[in-house]
Amino acid sequence: MVLAAALASVTVLIAAGLAWTARLVHIGNLDANDLAEKLSVPAPVSALDWPELHLNAVVAQPDEQSVVLLHVHWPAHPQRAATLLLALDRDDRHSLSLLSQWCADQVPVSPARQNGAELTLRRRQGLQRVHAVLVAENTTPS
């Protein structure tokens, strides 16, 4: 009986370790694919073409939480900065808190264009995502 319980425990631990390893490999592949796509752009003009960005400030409109102003910079080139005006889904309160948390923690974020003005911001080394629509962008010249 004790041997069966020990074997079951070991099996559960091995399965959990394999699942965790698969998750880490998946996240690593996402990061590598994002980086490969960004490196194919010869001279990025938009902040959405940068391989990585950090959020310096997240400012939501007091009366309209779905409109967010982001001030970002490219960590590899600190002189490159941009201000992004994003429209979040009106019913999505989670995205604003995620953006604020990423800003406070200074985590690397990978931007990706979707269809037209739509974009996804994904926390590097993680699966958290924020979907938004780019309303306007102001990039500081390098």
C-alpha cells in the first residue's frame, strides 16, 4: 500500500515537471518567434516594430477607462521612445490592471500587429496578453 502511494506520488511529480517544462518551451518558442519577426524589419519606424519595449507610464482617462495612453521606450536604445494611444475593449477591466502591473514591474513586453490597427502586447517570458487598437502613435526620433 505504501509502495503504491509512493509510486503514485512520483508519477504525479514527474507529470507536473513535464507539464511545466512544456509550458516553458512554449513560452520560449513564442519569444523566439516574436524576436525573429521583429529582426526581419530593417529599420523599425513604429514602436510596434521594436523587438521589445518597456512601459514607462500607463495613463487611463478618468471618465473613459477604455482609452489608455502609454509612454514606452526600447530598452536596447533608451533614446527611442514613443507615446501610444490605445483603445481597449470597453468591458475589459483586466487589461488596464495588467498594463499597470507591467509598468510597475518594468517587465519586457513584446508588441505584435494584428489586423490593421489592432495589436497585442504580450509579457515576455509569459503568456499574459493585452489586446487593443492603436488610435495614435508619436515616436521620438532617434
